[in-house]
Amino acid sequence: MMWRLIATCLLLFSAAAAVADEPGFVPLLDGKTLKGWTLVHGRGPGYVPENGLLVCPADGGGNLYTEKEYANFVFRFEFKMEPGGNNGVAIRAPLEGDAAYAGMEIQILDDQHEKYKGWLKPEQHHGSVYGVIPARTGFRKPAGEWNEQEITADRRRITVKLNGVIIVDANLDTVKEPEVLKKHPGLARASGHIGFLGHGTRVEFRNIRIRVLR
Amino acid sequence: MFMKLVLFLVPVLATGQEPGFASLFDGKTLDGWKLVAGKGPGYVVEEGVLLCPADGGGNLFTAKEYANFVFRFEFKMQPGGNNGIGIRCPLTGRASYEGMEIQILDDQHEKYKGRLRPEQYHGSIYDVIPARSRFLKPAGEWNEEEITANGRRITVSLNGVILVDADLDIVKEPEVLKKHPGLARASGHIGFLGHGTRVELRNIRIKELP
């Protein structure tokens, strides 16, 4: 019992230390309210703060954007999906329009779920710059487990790290095809809102934080 | 008549406009190439084209080794075609692991539907780095490809579109590095990795980088 208590204390302590070990990062969610966020095209209950988590319920969703705009940044968060879960992180997005095209969407998807088998293009798998740059696969924990993700947008370079593994490291300037640039005007944007793009499945988020790059 | 003449001249001029490139295929023989683990007829030369017949294949490697280079070629596949370009390969062992394989695959063919991981699509560094998809011309048409290996950076262009632009040093996972020791190699043979489908190759040329 005593050992369990000590172990729990150590775990709590190391979690606190981990946050303190991230100089320059500020939390984007207070764990209780949606202060600093704005919901666009919300469905049902939208997004709900729950026990320190940000929950997108299966009957909720829509685009939950930061009120502030960010240009260059390191955005870190943890996520947990139900089986077949689908969400996405918008970056450099305007508040209006389809974020995956008008901005960029870093896909969040349980792409190994059988309902997607045979339906996905490489650029639709988890971590991809949706529709444009495919991510390395096979590094996501099973549905129901927490994953750590980091999205770095530094001018024209977009890097996505999942559980410590670099799954995207892209120079957006490699995308030159007129038809792709026309379909994805967001690739040219230098800044915009960051947001969660709910798609009718339960996804939980926590520990959402950002460090702004110059 | 004049247009015909111009059309005929264009390819000649294009080759002339590639300074530093040397042809790796003389259009008549397999001089400078070495077949390893050949199947059936292996690779044959037919009307100036290097052909991997459906009943042939194996690994056709350059006799020479290359470290940093721009490798250009054109290819045409039958529907469902599957081949691959070995780079920085040893002559023995599975090229996609002991070296690297840049995948050549008619990945839109129905026989692959639901069976491919992103890292198996055309242009991918096989099993490691996925390529952007859907820039292949339909099976039966010629495609132009360029593979640049320069230090730790591998770039793959297909029909002028950059499909892969990867820094190999982003791959740090011990299990991946163990499975793919070839990622660490600095040089080796370049080769065609035939897989039992008909693939035609032509205009094979290389520029070595310092």
C-alpha cells in the first residue's frame, strides 16, 4: 500500500516535471472550460471538457479553433480514440471553409480499423498532411490508448512526431503541382488558427500545449 | 513535315541538355550490368528497351557502385506491374532491406486494393518512407522517374512531381534500423528488382554527385 502510494506520488511528480521540462510551452486548455477556443460548425454538444480532458463525443464535433492565430510553432498534445476514430488537427486555418483545404489538416485516424480497409489513400492515414503528404504508418498505439503527438510548423517545413517517431518531415515547397495548389490553397498560408476537426467519433485530448517559434 | 522533324529532334536535344549524365544502357546489350538471382530469361533487350518479362526478373545490378547520384530512367508497366529500383545495394541479400528499394508498382490496380501499406506505393522507399500517390500514368504508358541520393537525402520525382523528399536520419527507430540495415549504407549498386510482371525500361542514365 505504502509502495503504491510512493509510486503514485512519483508518477504524479514526474508528470508535473515533464511539463516543467518543456520551456516555452504554454497550455492551451485549462481542463475545465473552453476559454480561448471558438467552435465553428458545431454539431450536437460540440466539444466537452471532462475530468481535465477535452472530449469530442461521437454525437458532437465540428471545428474547435484557437481564438488566436499561430504562424510558426510546436504544438503538442495527447489523444485517445475509440475504434475507428476520426478527427484531425487544423493548422494555419481560417475560421471558415474546409480546414483540410483552406488551411492544412494533420489527420487523426484509426487507419488500421477494418472499416477503412481498402478506402484510404496514403495521404489519408494518421499523421498525413491530409490529401497532400503521406505519413509513415505503424507507430500509433491501438485505439483506446493514449498517444503523444507533436506538430511543428516552421515556415515551409511541417514535421509530425507520433510517440517520438517522426512520421512526416515535409518541405511544403516540394508541392508544386498547379492542381494540388488550387485544391489546397491553405498550403500557401503563413499563419492561422489551430483546431480540432471532429468527424462523428469519440476522441479525447489532453495536455494540449504550444510553443511559439519566431 | 516540319513538325514531325521537330518532334523527332526534341528527345535528342533533351538528352543533350543533361550535362553530366552518362547512359547506363546502350540499347543493345547488358554490358555494365550483372544479374543476380535471375529467374527464367532474366532481363532482355528488345528494340532498344530493357525488358523484364513476366516470366523473367531477378536483380539486375550495375557492375559499378554509386554513392551519391541522380538516376533517371523511363518505365512502362503492364497492368498490375511490380518492379523496384535498388539503390546503395550489396549484390547479395534482399535489396529492400540490405540496400534500399524505391518501389515501382501499379498501385492502383485492383489486385492491390486494400493490400498495400502507404510505404508500399509507387515511389516509396519500400517499407520505410511513403511516397505521394496518384502521379503515375496509367499502366501501358511511359513514365519518367528521377531518384536522387545525396548523402542522407533521398528524393524521388515522378513525371516532374516530387513524391519523396526524405532525410534518412529521421528514421531512428531501432526496430526499423535493424530490419533495414541498408538505410545506413553510403554506397552500393543500383539495380532493377523484377517481380514477375512485365516492365519496360529505357533512357537509363546517371549523374554522379560529388
